[in-house]
Amino acid sequence: MLSFYAPASIGNFCVGFDSLGAALAPLDGSLLGDVVHVAAASQDQFRCTGPYAAFLSGPAEDNLAYQCLQHFREHVAPTMPAVALTLEKRLPIGSGLGSSACSVVATFAALNAFANTNLSQIDLIELMADFEGKVSGGRHYDNITPCFLGGLQLTAELVPNRAIAVPVPQEWYYVIAYPGFALNTAKARAVLPKQQTTHDAVEFAQRLSAYVLLMQTGRFAEALTLMQDPIAEPHRSALIAGFAEAKIALPELGADLVSISGAGPTLFTICQTLAQAEQCQQWLNQNYINEHGFSHICKLDNLGTRALPEGV
């Protein structure tokens, strides 16, 4: 049996709407993401397990991972032996942590390895983006690419190989907090303005390009000062109970940035010491998340999607 893990990710990454994403690795070593298991079988089979499997109840045909299996067999590897595919759903749906991307990326990575199809990076990313787009309403790469490749990635159709890795400082800690309720991605996208003024479009391009160049040249402190989200955050913050209060409280505890992860409702902070990250996490646990939520102090996951040893 093959088992593949795909990590959660922060889409948009504040300054890079639809074009910048980061993969997450909790400091406690927990697997914050989905796992897909593939084994040979007499006929194709599908199961969904894990702590969030109940939210995906229904026929197999409605599950993204099963749809990926069907597509892979029909269009990529028609001679692949029958498989038993299990999606271990470890991320909540509508969390803003790339939940659908995790399912899709882990499934295609596992099937690619099982069938020895050796698809190229571009082919895999394009295949993954097609299916994640069924949930998000469009082909967006900013969860898919970091989930697959790891790290912080500048990603878009215009980018060579769909990805350019962006360096990050080792001293940055990322506190993520899922408040315990879902926010539909299509709904979060619907509140965004349909058009941007020329001024806003030019400012976005300047901010993102300057940010990436500053990060590439190691000028991390200057890059951090550019991390603002005038595109999505002003419109989505009203959909997320408690976000406005967190935006005020967390900088007083040492957060250099407070922003929305993906479409929300998860928020993330950047802190430059572990002590500051722990203070922010404590506040979030007490004031932002309910009994269904969770928080983690993370670094970036630089490994991306990978095979897991047996028994993990």
C-alpha cells in the first residue's frame, strides 16, 4: 500500500491574491493535511475516513478524490490495475486551509506513484488545478502548488513550470487558527468587487512584485512591511466573526501580521519569536475558536506532498 500526505496551505498569503501560497508544518509534528492510501484490489473501491469524513457523506461519485481516480483511470492510465483508494480527511471543509486542494493533490500524487506514470510537474499541477477548481469555482494555483511542492510559492499560468519558490526567513512563526465554522469559498469570492480601479491594480502589482524581490534578496523586514491585503480582506472580514477583534489584539502580543488564510475563516499571523507566537495562540484559543476549532504554531512545510512510511 502507498500512503501520500498533502499539507494544508495558506492561499493568497496576504499580499499575493490568487498567486502566492505557503504550505504549513505544525511545530508539534502533527499532520495538518489529508492522507490518501492506495492499494491493489480486485476492482476499484473508495472509502472516506478521518475526523472530517462525516462532512463528505454521500455517494462516492460526489467525492473529489473519487472523481480524481475516475479521471486518472480514463484519461491518464487506462491500464492501471484496480485500486482501493482511501481518503483520510484530516482537514475541515471550508476552512481556508486548502482542504479541497489537499484531497486532490494527495490523490493524484498517490495515483501517479502507484501507476508509475511519471507525469511532469506542469502536467500534475494542471491536473490538480482542474479538479480543485470544481470546489473553488475557478482554476486557482495558490493552494495547489504549495501543497504539492512545499514552501512559499509564486504560482500562476504565466509562471514558468507554474511555480517559483520564494525564500522565507527561518525566524518567522505562523500561528493559524480555525475558528470552528465553515466559510464557503464561492460565497467568500462573491463578496469581492468585480472590478478594480487602475490605481488599485497598479498598486497590487507594485506591492506583490516588490515583496517577492525583497524576499528573494533576503530583505525580509522590508518585505514584511508590505504585507497588506486591500483586495480581499476588507470585504471578507465581515464574514468572519471575531476577525476584527483579533486584528486589533494580536499585534499588541507581538504579531507582525494578522491576515486571512485563503478565503477564510482561518486567520494566520506572522511572529518573529516563539514566545510571541505562543502568546498569540493563547489569545486565539481563548477568544477566536470554539469547541470545533483548533490552532497551531507552524513553520513552512518545505517538503510538500510526499509518501509516508508504513504505519504513519
